[in-house]
Amino acid sequence: MGTNDRVIKLNNAATTPPFEGTMSAVQTFLQTYGALHRGAGPHATKTCLALEEAIQTIRRFIHAREDQVLLFTQNTSSAINLYTRMLDLHRDDVVITSSIEHTSNNLPWRYNTAATIVEINTFDDGSIDDADLEEKAKRHGQHFKLITMTGASNQTGYIPDIPHLARIAHEHGAQLFIDAAQLAPHRPIDMQAQGIDALAFSAHKIYAPFGLGVLVVPKILLENIPADPGGGSIDMISEHSILWAAPETRHQTGTWNVTGIIALAESFRLMNAVGWEGIAAYERELVRYAAEKISNVPGVRLHVPTEKYTVEDRIGTFPFTITGFHHAHVAAILEHEYGIETRAGTICNHRLVRRWFGVTDAEQRVIEQEIQSGNRLASYGIVRASLGIHNTKEDVDALADALTAIATKGPQLRYRAVPEDETYVPW
């Protein structure tokens, strides 16, 4: 697979490889793994103590307030779905979001709450319209209950001004929820200083891919009946009554993914040891370098202006296409001929990608019919390269060299389309 001895991992916005230290910590922990909250014995005790220490590490990493609690899920999507069900919102309540949120921060609000969803305008570079946000917050007045916004875009790297969002929400008696799936690996989070009331993120994007999502919510929400009741959520049940467990435990049902929690805490500990100042500075320089290298390749279109990466503070997610090539074809060539991992498609941000290609409503209907018939390659799309802390300028150079070769010489292998999988494979 590819001609390189080392796979070049440029799909970090999808998932990240584990740190060696994280793997080592997990292997050590598993030597004395025991029944968490469901057993007595030396290993069970060690597991409980390790869990409590890990939770405190995670809390410190995001600077959670004392009145905020951590709940653990499978991933960010499941965390946001849980959060929407925990809120007691009604049709007259207004939730403000952006028009180009990641699907994980879009669909849960449309299907798991009765609240009215109001979208603010956004620009083609992925940034939000602050003036429209303020106008709509004022317009909905006392009905305005929540802003829900992505902390960093998986598509454009845009990072909103989170304290500004918090100020607007709090001035109107509303709260701020941040989808931090892309923010947490790249920039420091301080829930107290930034005014974040609720937060969600995934461990697999923070160098701890062990199936864990984290939801941080105000403790007052725990007074409600759990949205997902199950084992551990009750103290007693009979034919006629239910005695719910204490608020701090009734929402965390079943056996916890303690291995995932341990792994996440270790990744956070390692990142803290390096220090955010160094991490952010390194990534900013790498982002600027990558934006210039990719945009300078003949035939390549970077769908976000280069200066947005070189001047603004954005994370390293780069959407691009090569003239004359299907996006999935480019990704396949990068994989099979150069050993470079990327991602191709609309990548959970369909509306923004559609905007980039100027697809009309009539064209959209035709595309949707093709997809429904099994031809997923009928969709418009981009290739996305995304950076992690482990990447280097040499990785970026390898990508730029590969794109140059593809754009000027074409593929070295022959490929056939696989429409049902939205991909191409070598003959």
C-alpha cells in the first residue's frame, strides 16, 4: 500500500494515532484491571482509584467548574445526542446554531428536541456572521435558551471567538454549548475563562482511540430522570416504584469504558507535559506552511483562501480538489501510490461543500436520486488533509509532491470506480 516505508497520516480530523505513552499507560493499567463499581477486591479497588485520578486529570485539562460534571459516552455524536435529550426544551424555546455545523452538531438538535432551531449566516470560508448572531439573539429575547456551535471546523479549520459567543448567550440568559471534537486536540480549553456551559469531544481525536466520548454539563441537569436509564441508574426497583440513584451516578449507566478514560487522561497528561504554548506555536507554523504548499500546487484548488490560514488562527484542516479529477479518485491515488492518508467526500458538512461547487436545487435533486440508486460517487466533494501534532513539514512536502505529480502526470496505476463505496481501487 503506497511506495513509502512510513504511512503519512493526514486524516487526523477523522481520528488520531495513540501516543506511545498512552499505549504504555493502557497496557500497564490492564495488568490490574478489575470490575469498576461492580466488585470487591484488589483489582477492583485499583481500577476505581485509577478512574478517579483520570477524571481529575481530564477536568483539569478542560478547566471544568465545580458545578460541571463529566459523563462518558461512545463519541461526540452520542454525547451531543445525550445532551439534547437531557435538556427540557419546548417548542417556544430557541436554540441558535450556524448554518454549516458538522452533522454531529446538527441532526441531534433536529431530532431529539422540540425546541425551535434558528441558524445564523456563515461565510464561504467557514466563519460565522457575528452581526447576524447578535441580531437573532436579540430578536428571540426570552425564548433564546442556547447557542450550540462547533469550537473548530473539521472542514475549514475556523475557530470562533468562544468568549464572544458566551457573552452573547449569557447577556440573554442563555447558555453556550461547544462541540469541541476538533478544538480539544489543537487548542487549550478553559471552560471557566471562556464561559462554556456545556462541552463535548471524542478521545479518538486526541490520540486515545479507545471508544470514548466526553460530555460536560451543568450539575443541575443531573437532577432529572436519566435520558438513557439502565444498569446503575437506580438504587431500587419494584413493580410499582423506582428509586433513582444519586444524581451524580444515575446518568452514567452500565459498565464504564474505564480503559478509554485512562487512555484519554494519559494523552492529556502528555500534552500538558509538552505545554500548550509549544503545541499551538508548532501547529500554527505547520498550518501556515501547509496552506502555502498546497495552494501553490498547479491545478489544485484550496477551497479556503490561503490567507485565512496564514493570517488567522485556524487548525490544520485543508479542503482541496484537483482540476479534472474526482475527489475520491485523488484520495485513492494518494493512498495506493504514495501511502498518504486523507479523506474524501462532503465529510459531514454537506451544505458548505455544496456552496463551494455552486450546486443548484435542480442539480441537487439529480445528485440525491443518483445516490439513492447506489451511486455515491455522483456527489460533489473535496479531499481533506488534516494535521496532528505528530506531523512534520516533511509530511506536507510529501503531500505537495504527490499532488504535483497527480496534477501534471496523472496516476501511475489504473483504477476502477466503486460507486457503492464512494471510492476507487486499483485494477
